[in-house]
Amino acid sequence: MSIDSKAKGTKAETEVVKKLQEVTGLAWARSPLSGATSYCKGDVWLPPTTGKISKYCIEVKWYEDDQITCNLLNQTESQIEKWWAQTVREAGQMNAKPMLIFRKNRGKFIVGVSDKLNCDVNCLTLEKNKTIIYMYLLEEVINLFEFI
């Protein structure tokens, strides 16, 4: 039995919230209306009750098919580029840095950011049409981010 995309997205967001809570000790939460408000963009945030503001606007995706290599070198925009464009747009609206966290079915979470991390772990760099995304396994780098 397959999970519908809305339920899958909710599950992914909930998993990311738990990971961020474990690493930072802060009360991360799923964004109201999945970021479709004027005061909160992205899928995961630090609510005002925490007294903290995240440096990142975090968008979360969970997909079934290969979204990284599909159409990657074509003239058209690949799905990951579309996700990144959404993340960058929403981050700009929040005056924050973009952070895209995504995973494939039965895969590990990958994090995409606009700044290369200074660390000795595998990094996949996507550079196409003025877009640069540095991608890492989330579990390998989550402790390196300064979220607030």
C-alpha cells in the first residue's frame, strides 16, 4: 500500500523536526500550513515561543523516483532545481539562508545548501544555469550547521 504524497511529506517533515530537536535541543516544529503564510515560509521552523530565529529557511521533500539525475544536464529544469528555486525564493522572503532537505524512498536524507561546508565528507555539487547547490548526507553534517 502506498502512502499519498501529502502524508509522505508530513512524515518527512516530522522526521526532520525530530532530528533538529535532537541535535540542537530546540523546539523545532512543522510550519503552519506548510509555510503557506505571510510570516512563515519553508516546512520546518522555530516558533516564536522558542525566542529563537533560524538562520535557515528549511524546505523538506520526499520523493519516489530519481530526482537528482533525471533531466539534470538537459536544457529544461530538473525537479531538484525546481525544489531549490522554491527554497531560495522562500528563504529570500524570510531573510534567511536556503536549506533543502530531501530523500528518496528507503534512502537517507540529503541536505542541499548554498554555501560549501568546510569539512571532510562527500559532497555532490550541482552547478547549472547560475545555480549552485552543495549536497551532503544530512547525518554526516547536521552537527556542523549553526541554525541560530
